[in-house]
Amino acid sequence: MSNQTMPLSYYVEIVLSDDKLSAFLQFKNSEDGLTFTLSQLEEVLASYQIVHGVDRSKLEDIIKTPHAYFFGQTLIALGTPPVPGQDGQIKLMHDLNTDTKKPSELEDGTVDFRQVTSINNVRKGQIIARRLPPTPGIPGRAVTGEALAAKDGKEVRLKIGKNVVADPEQTGLYAAIDGMVTKTERDKLNVFPVFEVNGDVDYSVGNIDFVGTVVIRGNVLTGFKIKCSGDIRVTGSVEGADLDAEGSIEISAGVLGHNKGVIKAGKRVKSSFIQDATVIAEEVLVSQSIMHSNVRAVKSITCKGTKGLIVGGIIQAGDTVTARTVGNSMSTATVIEVGVVPELRNELNQLRLQLRAMREGMDKTEKALAILDQLAAAGSLTPDKMEMRVKLNRTKKQSIEEQSAMRERVLEIEKSLEDSEKAKVEVVSTIYSGVKIVIGRYTKFIKDPISHVRFQLADGDVAMFPLQ
């Protein structure tokens, strides 16, 4: 220090910030030639209890050139601020942001613009959200050394909506039913069993794959697909689209298939009309007409509304086909088959085609083997011909085994065709020429119009009975 007789505290004071996280040195008095040592300056700091976060290099600068710091405040110490804890959070297992719909990219790099609807499907018992606990705050430290309290994170409550349950510990939310996860007012999480589209299924909606029931308040356009574990209800029409429901399908305005897409239900298909379409179900109910379509039902097909017309195509049912009118005056080819589950009849036809092809292949194999056998008998069988002979014998053996299995399956299906006594075709009004009636393994061609008739097996043939 210079010749001044006053203590350093006469010249220097320490100012603390309100939060005690900052300490500033300022000169309250000054004089030329003022000098002091680091220990003297540390004594001043100690008198103010400044013990944490001291900037030693800044103190040394002040000692070297005090006059440079005569005016203004100089930061000489910084405390450690407290870190507040993070609030608890609800972690969703699904992305519920509906603004991120994007078309899906296919393996070849092209984009399928029909794949834009993303439904957050969940099954009963599946977790849909977890509650993450809050974290404690980390205390800070003032420049005076005292601890500064930190706020702990706040707890978050589970917001339970419809068809959602929480575990006893309130740490997770689970689906109480099959359905889709949605967020409603006040961020409540719900699981709804029905997915609704208030309009057409088009490029703005895309294909739908849902674990519950789907309701379309519009039309389903060509090329789109709806698949669900429940029912499908369409208030408009269905064009050349694929509909696949484990439950039933109801189409208010009818099906105009353009020979594209398949409508398949695990239970019932109900529609006002079906035209140029393929329909597969346990039961089919049509109020107006079935035209030029392939309709297959495990049990029955009924078309006897005001019009009640079946014309063109192939109609197959395990038990009964009932219609008001079958065929037309122009003798349009129409096939009605009953008495066996359609899949079995189609399997039988496929097996017969495969057996025919295998027999033709067997004939070629046997002719080639006959030639090779002759060469072997003459002792002129080359090594490559010998290898060919071994391969052909192996192929022949495998073909015989496969044909044997196919013939057994054919006999099994044909036996089920025999049990068709209860199967019937009922025509409330008129059946026209050009119609083929198949019951079990028996066939009848209609040559002249007939009214009010029931077709059923009797004495090993398709017989006609007046419809009561």
C-alpha cells in the first residue's frame, strides 16, 4: 500500500446482487498511488463472507492497476445458481400429432399417396401412456457460501378418458378395449372403438387399417383399401375398392366394382346392389340387384327386394340362394351354385386343373424315361444321360405322391358335395333361359322361363318344386 494510513476497507466495498449469485467490487474512495496486496484484498472479501466462485485472475488485475477500476462496479465472484427439477411428464406410446400425415414410400422408391391415414390402433390391455416422475432440483451456492434452495419438479396427473384404465400405482394407462387412441379436451386420453370418416375415402384420407369398426359417411373410391377387426358401414357407395372386415359390411348406396377390388366380410355383407364386383361373406343380403358379379357366401345369398334381380356372373352359397328374378330375357349366362362351401368348390376346380397338368407332365416324363431305358439297355447311356435318368425318376416318384394326395382331397370334397339335400335355389318370380343351376355335383340348365320355383336335389338329380 502507499503512504495512506486508512485501511483498504476505506477505499473498497463489496456489493452483492439480490440473489447473492454475484459479487461486485467498487471503489468508494480513491487517491493517486493507491496500492494494496492480494492478502489485503482477500481480507476485505472475507469481511463480506465472499468465499465461493471468486475470480482470482480479476483480483490480480485489480491489484496491478487499481486506478483502472476506480469508476464502476467490477464482477469478482459468481455463485452457482440452483437448477430446478423437471416436471413430471406423460410419455405417449403413439404419436397423436394429426398434422404429420405423409404418404408412405415403397421399396422401389415410389410413393403411395393412398397410405396417408395413420390410425393409432391398440388392443385391449395394451399400454398407451406412461407417467414419468418429476426430478428433484439441484441446490445452488451463493458467493457467500450458503446453499440456495432449488424447486423440485411438479407431479403430473394421468388424464383418463373413455375406455382407458390406470394401474394401481398410477404409473401407466392401458386400453380397456380394442380401438384407436385419441386425445380430447384437456388432453384426456381415450380409446374409441369406432373410426369415422366424415366424407369420402380418397387421397385426403388414404387407406384405413383399424382394430375396431369403421364408419364412412361418404363413398369409398376406386383403388383404396379398408381393413378392420370390427364392422364397416358406408353410407355412400363403394367403387373398385378393397373392403375387408372380420365382422359385417353394410353399404347403403351399393357397390359398383368395375371388376376391381374385393369386398370380404367374416359375417354379413348387406348392400342395395352389387355390380361388376367380387363379394365374399358368410351371408349376403341385397335389396335390389346382383349383376355380373362373383358373390360367394358360406351360408346364404338373398336378393328379393323390389327388383330382386340376379343376372350374369357366378353366385355361390353353401345353403341357399333366394332371388325374385334370375337371368333375363336375353339369356345372359348366369351360374347359381349351392350345396357346398364356395371355397371348397373352387378348391375342387383348382385341384382338377392341377391334376390334369400333372398328368400331362407325367406323360412327358414317362416318354423321356422310356427312351433313356432303351439307351441303357443298349449300353450307350452317357454320364449326363444317366444323371438325367436319375432326376426324371425322382420327379416321377414325387409327382405320383402329389397326385395321390390331390386325389384324396378331391374325393373328400366330392363326398361333401353328396351331402347337399337341404341346399336349394328359390325364385320368387321368374328364372330365364341361360341360367345354370348347380346343386352339389349335379347341374341343370334352364331352357325356358319358369316362375315361382324351388330347385332342390331329389332322386340324384336337380328337381323343380313349386314355390309355396
